[in-house]
Amino acid sequence: MGWNIFRRGEAVPEIKASATGRVIAWGGSGRVAWSPRDTVNLTKTGFSGNPVGFRVVKLIAEAAAALPLVCQDRHRRYDIHPLMALIRRPNPGQGRAELFEALYGQILLSGNGYLEAVGEGGMPHELHVLRSDRMNLVPGADGWPVAYDYVVGGRTHRFDMTGPADPICHIRSFHPQDDHYGLSPMQAAAVAVDVHNSASAWSKALLDNAARPSGAIVYKGLDGQGQLSPDQYDRLVGEMEMHHQGARNAGRPMLLEGGLDWKPMGFSPSDMEFQKTKEAAAREIAVAFGVPPMLLGIPGDATYANYQEANRAFFRLTVLPLATRVTAAVAYWLSAHLGEEVDLRPDLDQVPALAAERDQQWKRVGEASFLTDPEKRALLGLPRLADEA
């Protein structure tokens, strides 16, 4: 339905938008806002090619996806609800845990997560996680997205965001210098990932060269001076590569002909302390993602007194904030499709790592005689009872 501002007697609806939105979108309205980072290479080097990055992402994503969820509104908590049925089996190929693990993984690796709703009118029939590196945001005149372009193999599919219910749910991490895309922990840990990978490559090269530091073969000649001919040089290099390189040649004695002398050069592996360099880089990667290094078996970290304390801090400071933010965004997005407002959140009472804290909170709230029962339920995150509405 359109509005004619020239017709008298009819109120013109007030349009509210940020005053800075038009400034942000002034130079690129209707055009794709390209992401300034290379998600593909970061994923290859920091996740597929780095054991620490792989483990921290899997640890967070699996822990957050395994959290039990509750669905409720202002009046009651639902055991059976269309939203819960959709979340339980979002598509034929994934269950709830698989869907959320993929969504959390995309957010951790790229800073952005995208959910697609399949079906028109009412509750979606299916939900699918889309790859962040294939998605491009198209901003409108007010700076807000009017469409998303999904590019695969040179073909583009555009999702229109101007309808009554958005087909795409975009969840992004905070980025202080980007108006459209989020900042991933992998970007913050990129230098540490490079250091860790380089140290691993150095260790591998050291093993390939019989775990010995480099050296120099000095040719003095029969009279103390001289220079190898091209044929003699090529023969020497070939024999070195064939008989004295690689793990299978480790410890093989070197036979030098007259005039040749071996001079060791460089530092030994212990002097270079590459193992400590790798551990420091691994610790930085873990810190960037919010995983206590103790949970990864990284030595030298004594921040927490024991493993149980580190695991509780991991859930409290990393897993729960991420899961709470993502599930709230998904619930708000699906509420527009459903036509009623519902809330989706992790059930803290079913998280084993937080059992001690929840027991203390229940006891403290239960013993507070100055609070009414409705106030106690509100403090514990429970909806009102039917007779309290």
C-alpha cells in the first residue's frame, strides 16, 4: 500500500532512521559492499591448516550447539511450539546441533553468519546456513541492507530484504571499522596463526634435513686456495641432496675429499627455542577466541587453579555470550515469520559446567524472603504463571 503525501486529511507516516545512515550509504547505495578481508585464505591457514585454530573453533561451536534451548514468551514456557519443531529439524540434512554448529563456525571464522528461510508466508519450512565467503550485502539509501547476493560459480542469487519478513538472518560480530560486516577472532589471531604455521614448517624442514642446523662446505684446494669447477660444484650438490638430506639419511657420515672442510653454522634447535615460540603463538590464538589455554593442553598457563574452573570460565565468558546473542537474533527473525514474538535462549539449568553456580543462585533467590514469587521467577528467567498475568 502506497502513501500519497499530497492528499489532504491523511497522516503521513513518520519514517525513523539513523541520521548517519545516508552518509554511510552515500557512495554505494544499491551496490554490493565488499568485505575487506579474505575469508577463504583465513579459513585455510587458520582452521584447515592449523591444529590450534581448528580445535578452538570446534570446541566453541560444538559446545554452543549442544546447549539445550528453551522457547518462551511473556506468559509461558513452551514444550511444544512451531519454532521449536523447526529448530529441532531445520532441514532434511541437518538437526539442531548440526545447524547451529555450522552457524557458530561461520561466525567464528568470518565474523558473519547467514541463515536462509525456505518457504513463503508464515513459518519457514526449512532453515539453511549459507557460507559467509559467498554472501555480499547490498546497502540501501539509508544504509540498511536491501538485498543480499549469494555468488556460486559465477552465478548470483539475490535475496530481497524489502518484504514483510526477511529471507536472510544476518548475525555479525562487532567490528569498529566496518558498517556492514563483522570482525572474526580469526582476523585478530592472524599474526599468531602465521607464526605458529611458520614454526611448524620450520620444524618440518629441520626433520627433512636430518634435524641438523645448516652448515658450509669450504673448499681450500690442495694449496690452501682455489675454487671448484662447475662440474665439481654440481657433483657436490647432487651428492649432498642424495646422500645427506632427509630423515632416511640421518646420522650418515659425510666423506669429504681433499680440500673440502665442513663448518657448522647457525643455532641449534634448543637455541632457537622454536617450541616456546609455537606455544606462545598457540596461546595467543586461544586467547583471541576466548578459550582457556589449559583446555587445549598448552603448557605454561596457570591462569586457572584447575581444569574445572577453566571449563566454567569457558562457558561463562565465551560459549554462553555467543549462544545467547545468536539464539536471540534467530528468535527475533523467526518471530516476524511467525507473527508473534517469542524468545529463544539457552537453558542454563541444564549446563553441567554451571551447575554449582545455578544451585547457589536458586538457593540465594529462594531464601530471599523480601521477594515475591513473581519477582523470584523473573530473577531466574522464568515466565509468569497463568494466574499472575
